Amino acid sequence: MTARSGWLVVALVMATTLIAPADAEAQRGDVSDEVRFEEELNPNEFMVTGRIRAVRVPNFVLGMFFDQHASHWSDGQRNFSFGGEFVWRRGTDFELGVAFDYADLSMPEAFWKETGDNPQSAEWTEIDLKLYSVVFTAYWFWDVQPWLTPYLGGGMGLGFTGGDIVRYDPNEGYGDCYDHLGGAETGFAPPACNDDQAIDYENPNYEENVWPVYPVVNLTTGVRFNIQDYGVLKIEGGIQPYAFVGTSFGAQF
């Protein structure tokens, strides 16, 4: 072998050594690019949950309009809402959800008196209200841990009213109830008003100022627990348009 042939062999060996690792690196780079591009092309996640909430209109809100009124969660009344939500999650940017809810806002029967009215103008009132709503909400979230995600949400929608509000006047011929209604010594509703004859049930007055359809504003805050790969549990509270606190559970995929 001549000297020139020997140098040629050495050059070929060095070239092969340099090119082979480069090809391997290129192959590994191609795999990473495929994974990265796949993630970028499929940034969407979805979540479906069912939920239950304890609901009420706070007494201080009712007190702005009435000196005397009934309350939710009193005298054995239990007020809940039930619903479900579908959420689209766009990567780590935001979430958009649409939810359907049914809420029971019934109250125990009681005397209601508007602010500033004479006590004798109080009316015995039965409230059997059901609220149905569809609401669109945007959520902002922070993935603090893979299993823990606090969030804030705000949105709007429409509500639909079911049920009735029925008012009855005190029976003026039943003096012990009517004459002392609102008296300081006997309280707002004297014991005599517990007698059915004290209320004029034969002439009900149906409230006509209840909107059948109304706008809904939703404000929500809570924390989401991500369970394994697909489970999800939420604990949340907010306003819609009643105050609520509750839990949601479902799956994400």
C-alpha cells in the first residue's frame, strides 16, 4: 500500500465516524419533533362533570326589600341545585364551559312585609320557585401540581322560572291575628295566626312580577383535584344568581 492509499483510508474512516453520530442525532431529533408537533396539533382536552350545590338567597339581600320574610334552609327546608357541565380546555391557556342547572328556591310559608309597609299589610306567602339555567363560563386556572388546579370563572347565560309565588291576606274578621299583627309584645306573627282561619285562603293572589326568563351572571371560584389520568373532583362556590357552595365530579379526556 502506498502512502497516498494509506492517507485515503484514514480519511474515509474519519468521515464515517463523524457522519454516523450526526445521522443518529438527526434521527433522535426527528422523533422529538414528531412528539412536539403532535402535542401542538392536539392541544385540546375535554371534561364532563355532574354537580350538586347547596343554594340560597342570603337574608341580607332579602332584607333590602322586606322587613319580614322567610328564609332558605329554615324550618326543615333544604335547598339544592343539580346540574352538569361540559368544558373545553385549550392547552394551558383557558377553559370554556357550558352548564345546565336546576335549583329549588322554595321557602317555608310565612308572613312577608315589604320595607316601610304597615304590619297589617303583611301577606302570608307561599314560595314554590324552581330555577332552570344554561350558562356559558370562561375559566382561568393554575396547575399548581399535576393533581391540584385552583381556578376562577365568570360567565353569563339565561334562566327560566318555574313554580309560583302565592300571597294571602290576613283575615280581618279574625281579630286576634289581624289586630295584633306585628305587635311588639307578641312578635310579628302572634300565635293566633297559626290558626288556618286567620288567613284568607279563599282569595289567593298570584305574583305576576316574576320574570319567566331572566339574565344570569355567574361568578365561580374553586379548586380541582385531578385523580389519576381521567378523574376529576371540584369543590367550588360563587353566585348564579343565588349564592352556592358545592362539589362536582366527573372525567377528563
